[in-house]
Amino acid sequence: MVIKIILFFIVFVLPYTFYSQSDSDVKPLYEVNVSKNLLGTVIEAKVIHEDINKAKSSLYLAFKEIERIDSAYNLYHTGSPVYLINCNAGIKSRKIPYETFQLIKRATEYSKKYEQLFDITIGPISDLWGFNSENEIQIPSKYILDSLLKLVDYRNIILNDKDTSVFLKNKRMMLDLGGIAKGFAVDRASAIIKGLGINNFLINAGGDICVHGKNRKNEPWAIGIKHPRKTDSLLASFNATNTCIATSGDYERYIDIDGIRYHHILYPKTGMPGWKSRSVTVLFNTTEEATVLAKYIFLIGYKKFERLSLSKEIKYFIVDNEGKISYSNSLLKENSIKIFEKK
């Protein structure tokens, strides 16, 4: 039986029943669906379990955790740790919760690991473009852009492990954890659901996904990849279980001007969008790092990525700037990928 919950309060029962069979008995299973706008996107989650109340409770707790993270890591939310760090940039350090401190610390480690192409000090640049607000996206002047690029450098984040304080060296520096918070939230929500003993679920935060167990048909979860130029259509799909998935694409937040697409995936060193890819999907151990990895590959492009040892270690699906598709052999062999269009 499929149950859909809207904002946790209104329940709709759809006429679909399925069963889990064992040698001794037949037990009905329930699929509970929740959808809510958080973290600047639509968060969707599905849980399959024989105890409907436990399924509903697990999603309630998971979404409460996502709401907490949405509040704590929003750079515009007055009083949030990130907001307070930014307000004190170039002035003084700010003691923050251990969890936030560790997330920022991991973010700086990702910057080192991925050639500084992921940098949470990108805040002044993404804010200038308008990607962090509901205002119209505008191409910034080179003069203003160059002046703000001086503020983008993760090495100017001073972390104090002793008291979990953070200091931004220069005034007007601005942390933006938007590139990592969604993945972190998905991982936290997944941990809560698994911690309650539920093994079959899917959480999708605008393309940052965690899947565990199987779907209502007792099969691996089917994951669709949007066509980057026909976003109401799927370009491909694959099966997945017990893994995390992230997609970076130039089709979510963008504006087309004179035939050029300006989008939110920016080079930290130039403040300009990356134009070597249209879409990158990766599978990884955590959703948090998968989101970082997808952005990194998006910016370096497939030609450079294929020369790295990393290309042999992970599962990926890449659409380059000309629409050419590349994917790992492991994704084909182990996840039964299907491509609906060649370009």
C-alpha cells in the first residue's frame, strides 16, 4: 500500500498493495512518501516498511533534521552559525557548534583534495551573481568581480580545534555552504532512518540522493538522469542500492545571454561558470562528498578527468559541453544503465 504524506499532516492512500514473502508468512508492506521544500529545493523521501507508524515516524524525524540543517547552514538566516561567522569576518573569531565546525573543516579538506575547485569562501561571488537569492541572475562587471575574487580562498579560514571557533581573515569574506549542506543533510536523514532499523528507503534533495535496500517491487531503486537540454525528459537511468548519488548540471540555476549559458557552478579562481560540462553524475560513499566530487569533475571536464586515477575508482555518467556522453564500465555492468538518447 502506498501512503503519501503532505507536510506530515494530510495522508492520502493510493490503491496499491504489495507483499514481502517469506517461507513462514506473507506480510503487507507500506510505502510512505513525503515531499517538502527545504534547502532551496524539493526534498522527496520514500520509506518501505511493514510497520506504517514506524515508517511515518522515521520520515518525520528525518525531515525535522533536514529543517534543522536548513536553518543552521543558511548564510542569510540571522543567528545561524554561518551568518555569525560572516558578520565577524576580519573582526574576530566566532565559536560555533562542533557539528558546524567539523563540516567547515571537511570542506577545507575537500578544497585541498580537489584542486581548490571547491571553496566555501565563494559566497561573495555567488551572491554577486544572484544565485543565492530570488533576484534575477545578472552577469557581474569584471571590475567588481575581480575585486571580490580577492576574498575567495579557503586558506583564509582559520580553524581552532581547541574551542571550535572560526575566523575569516578578511572583511567581507563570506562562507557559503550551499554546495555541501544538501549532501550533508541527506546523509544525516539517512542515518536517522537506518538507525531506526528501516532498510528500504530513498531520499532525494534536488539530485543529491541516498538509496538503501530495495523499492516497492523488491528491486533496486531506479535513478533517472535528466537531459541537460530537455529537462522534462530523462537522458538515462540506472539501478542503485546502498549508495549515494549526486548530479551537478548547468540547467538548474542559469540564464542564457547571446547563446551563452551562465550558471551557478563557478570556478573559484575566476568567478565565472564552468563550460566544460553540461551534467555530471557520480556514485560515492557519502552524499556529502559525492556533491563535491560531481562539481569538481564538472569543472575540470571529462578529458582531464579520464586521465586521473579517480576515473577508474568511481562510477560516473558525464555529458560534456558538446553533449557527448561518457560513463564508467562499472556503471554499465553493475547498475544496468540505460540511455534513452545519444545526445
